[in-house]
Amino acid sequence: MTDIGTFNHDDLLGGSKKLVTEDVLLAAGNLLRGSVLGRVKQSTPTTGAADGGNTGDGTVTVVTGGGATKQGTYTVKCTEAITNGGRFEITGPDGFVGTALITAGAGGTAVFVSEQINLTITDGSTDFALADLFTIVVTEGVPNTGTADGGNTGNGTVTVVEGRRGLKIGTYTVECTVAVTNGGTFKVTNPDSADIQTGIVIPVGAGNDIAFANDEIAGLITDGSTDFAVGDKFTIATTINPRQVLLLDKAATDGSSEPYAILTEDKDASVSAQATIGYLSGQFNERKLIFAAGTDIEDVRDKMRDLGMDAVASSSVNQ
């Protein structure tokens, strides 16, 4: 280990390397200064969405990611109908993941565990039928496209959606405020019902588009073959803030297994997410760094160094 000499009063920081900080959102936990943070990059819903054509009224619940969860769509499909039961096939974005069997019996369950996805299938009052289906969509927390409202007149699109530093968790809307042939004017409203960008104008011309960007969200509005009407809108439901962090855990499946920052202050987010500050770079006493149980500095030392967070040993501490 490298000995860099004197550290500061709390024995966390040392050396002459410049400290760089950034605002972050601690999603959960009661953490101490020096906690190493990983950024949450993907979101796994806790329940499977039942297909509208399902016969059975059972459920897929207790959904969590595994060690190798991928972004994309997982499906749970009934491949054999059994009274008060059923056999199911689970597939992921790259294909087959595994099978699960509900042992016959009213209200019975099947617990499925894998490196990609974990879930519980529960029998309902009406039996599952062959091909009954549930979907589980693992996303990066900000969908790439806006969802067109069912009452829209125009058939244009909102695509290339990205979250920005100030992104809020909730539903954004992109709405047409002025209708123009082969064009239109739009506004963006955030989850707090505040209009954060107005006067977004598509240059007149069939198929033309206009990019919008602000401190919270960005995207591209494109004219379609049928013109937009006033009130046409798109929704963008976000579930992850771009600076959302958790205590680093090498077993995490949401992205927080990779180092992102080091907490600058004690912060309690055990009840609700809390805004705080993280060190992005600097020189740190490895003995004062805190990780989730089962994770230590040797799991991430090289990755931290690549990001400018040098974890070293101290030889003395200012008193």
C-alpha cells in the first residue's frame, strides 16, 4: 500500500490532490461520511404486468433483480395449465432464463430465483390458461420514448429522451400548445406541474423535428403524417434520478455495484431520499471508507482509481 503521510482531522481526506464534489440524491439508508456510493442506473418493477387477455387472475409479485439483470423485457408465460397451479417459462431480453411450477393447490405459489430475475407466481381464484402472460420491463429509469396519449390527433413522436442533472422522479408531459400544418409549438411540464420549457417550435415541413433540452429532461419531437392538434401530449414516466445513489454493494443489480462518489457528510435517508454531496475525486484513507456488508476496497480499488478516487493507507493523523 502507498503511504501518503498526514490526513485531516477526521482521518478521511489527505494529500494535496484536488477534491471535486457533486450534488447527489441518497435513495436509502442511514449512512456515515466516508460511505462509498454507487449510482443507480436501472429500475426493476416489483410486480409483473398481467396481459389483458389473461384467463387466470393470479399474480407475479416480489420481483427483484439478480446478479446479471439486463435492461429490457422479461416475460412469465404459462406453458402448461394445471388446476390450481401451472407451469411457466421465464424469458429475458436474451432468451430463455428458466421454468417455474406452482404445486397444485388453491393459492399455491412458485418462487423462481436466478442470476437475472427473481419472482413469485401465485395462483388466483380463476386458473391460469395456456399462454397467460406477464411482462416485467427493466429500464434505465428514463424511457427512451414518450408515450402518446390515447386521444392524440397527430401521429408524430417524442424520442431520444434523456434525463438531465435536475431530473425529478414522476411523470413529465410534452404537450402541443399551438397547432400548425406540418409543425406545432410545444411545452414541457415536470412532475411538480411546472412548465419548465415553452415555445418549442417544430420548423414547418413534413417530417421535420425539433430537439428540446432543459435542466431536467431532453428529447426530440418529430412531426408525423397526421398533424398535431392542440392538447396532443406525450408522457414520460421517470423512476430514477440521474444522481441517485446507494451504499456500494458489489452484489447490487441496479448499477450501484460500481463506484461513483464518496459521501461527504452523515446523511439519513432511511425514511425518504435525501439530497447530499459526494466526493468525485480526491485522496482517501481506505480504512475510513465504508461499504455494504460483503464488499471491501479490494473489490473496487482499481475502478475508484480510474475515476480519480485514490484509496491509500495513512501513517499519521493531525490531532
